[in-house]
Amino acid sequence: MYIKKILLIIVLLGAVGMGAFAWYVYKTAFSGNTAFNNKEAHVYIRTNATLDDVVAELEPLLRDTDSFVTIAHQKKYASNIKPGHFIITKGMTNNDIVNTLRSRNIPIDIKFNNQERLEDLAGHISKQIEADSLSLLEAMRDPQFLKEVGLDEETALSLYIPNTYEFYWNSSAETFRNRMKTEYERFWNESRTQKAKNLNLSKEQVMALAAIVQKETAKVDERPRVAGVYINRLKVGMLLQADPTVIYALKRESGDYNQIIKRVLYKDLELDSPYNTYKYAGVPPGPITMPDISSIDAVLNPEKHDYYYFVADVTNFGYHKFAKSLAQHNVNKAEYVRWVNSQGVNR
């Protein structure tokens, strides 16, 4: 009888112990372990990250990191850590979090606009994906790659069409560059390629001219008219005489691309640079900035008119006054110069 009681007690204690263990396991694996109040949190796990790296990334988001580590080891996550961008939702359990980190790499939207140089683009992209700016710049400048796409260092910026693109956060520099090559080839479809040929322009010349249009006017509806001016000048052999190209040449000469130049002076027009369209005929050797699609399509679909000149319209800021003759242009220009002088703009 006494032995039966002891056995019963042992069984009961075992049941209690197993129950306690089961509760611990349940609490550790299946109870909520988030510490943030927002609906979700974004987690970025770098390539070759260790479990310690993951825990450091998650620590501000979890109530109990030790319980997360326990489940991570039980699920063998530590030996199969995946890089990428993951979304943790409020109330997730350790089990949910580990499952998410193992298999739910969520793409992100990458955006870039009118960068003037590959260096600027590389820096901008490095803030959005894992690849650093140096590796991005090296990939963009890779001579073999540029040869494959038919570009060089002067025209390399043409490859990158400003837009929003979906990428995995852990994309490499080469992955980004190669995807942009694909997008560039998709952009230059049969229709756009034929329009460039009809204008007797190469794709690279279209991009270089579009970059000038981009700098000349921020008004999308005016870009086809501005493009038409430059197409007219090219057809009759006139110099493009585009102030933005002189400004770019000055920046390139000084190496200071951050300087702000609001006014081109007569002495600037003497700068000996292939980008100075007051001195050298034709389209510059490369784009002076990254043109929007609207500027590229403006060049490919220029407004048909007889204008050869234009100057900023001081009565309708943001737009320009166009002229068919130099005499009319000089009248418009005089009005603009008076206004600029009244504003005290010397540079």
C-alpha cells in the first residue's frame, strides 16, 4: 500500500513536471514576443550574418531575446540564416518569427531620379540595398560590362532609367547593374529605337540630349517644345548653346559637383570642354544628368515648330519664351537679363 502511494506521488509529480515543461515550451515558442506598438517592424539581415547579428537586429523588437534564441536553436535556424528584408508583425511568437526569417524575404521598392554622376547614383542606391557604394560603382564602371552593353564611361549613366524598381534588399552590386541593363533594353523597344533612327540620333545621343532638356525645364508639358528647339538646331548645324552643359563643364573642370551656379557668364563660354556646347558642335559625349522618361520621350517625340531660341519667361516662372528669329530672342533675353540683374544674381 505504501509503495502504491509513493508510485502515485511520483506519477503525479511527473505529470506536474511534464505539464510545467509543456507550458514552458508553449510559452517560449507560441506566445507573443514582440515589444513594439506599430503593426509591423522591418528587419534587415545582412549576408553571412550570425545568430548574434540577428539577435542584435531583433533586440529592440523583442520582449525576451533568450526565448527567441532557444527556439532558434531548436529549429536549427542558426545554421541556415538567410539574408534579406523581413517583416515582423505585432504579437508574433518566436516560432512565427523564426519561420518568417527563414523563408519570407520581402522585396523592396528602389527609387532613383536625376543623378549627375555614377558616383551619386552608387551612393543613392547603397542607402536602399545591402551593396555598398564602392562595389556598386565598380560594377557600374566595369570595362567588360560596358563593352557588352555598347557604352563607355562617358555614356554609362545612360543605362540607368529613373523609375521605381522592385529588388530584394540583399541584392549584390552586379545584380543591381544587370537588372538595370535588362530594364534599359526593355525601355529601348522597337518603337523608341526607330524614332531615334528617324532623328539620325543614336540611343546615347538621345539620352545626352534628353539630359539637356531635363536641366532646361522642370515643366513636363514644355519638354517636347524645348526638345524641338534643339532638334531644329541640329538639323541646320547650329551649336546647341545650352547653358546646362556649360554649368556641367564647370563642375567637371573644378571637380566640385555640389556647387550651385545660377548664372552662366560670358567668360564661362570659353571653357575648353567637350561638354561646352557653345564651343563644340553636336551633342555632348554623354549625359550631363540622368534624364526622366518624360525628357527622353520628349526628344523622341519633339514638338514640330520653327523655334530656334528660348529664354526663361519672367512673367510665367518655370516656363520659357520661344523665338523663331535672333532679333525676337534678343528682345526676350533683354527682359530676362534685366530681371536677373534686379535680383542681384551674379553667379
